[in-house]
Amino acid sequence: LIARSKATGRTWTMDDLKKGNDGREEDARERIRAAVKLLTEQGRRVTVRQLMRLAGCCNKTVKRHMDI
């Protein structure tokens, strides 16, 4: 937090960082959701590798959100 505050001149809190993380997580989930929908509509198999390519996420992110 100190380094980020010095770099930007703004005082950052843990809530600010959590809000940013939550936003990135929701963005990743939406991209994965769209990739699953596309693969399903095309009648293709839904695999981690295909989701990685279509959603632009790494395999850890895709596996973390397998509940979609």
C-alpha cells in the first residue's frame, strides 16, 4: 500500500484493493461465461484449454471458476 500510495500520490486502503480484485474477478467470470456459451452454441466440447483461449484467462483462473 505504501509503494502504491507513493507512486500515485493517493492514499490507498485495503478496501480499495479488494474492490479492484472483485472487479477483475467478475470480469474474468463474465469472459469465461461468454466462452462457455459460445462453445455450447457451436456444439463444441468445453475444455479448460478452449476456455483459456477464448476468455483470455490462465488455466488457474478457469479452474477457480469451474462452477460456471
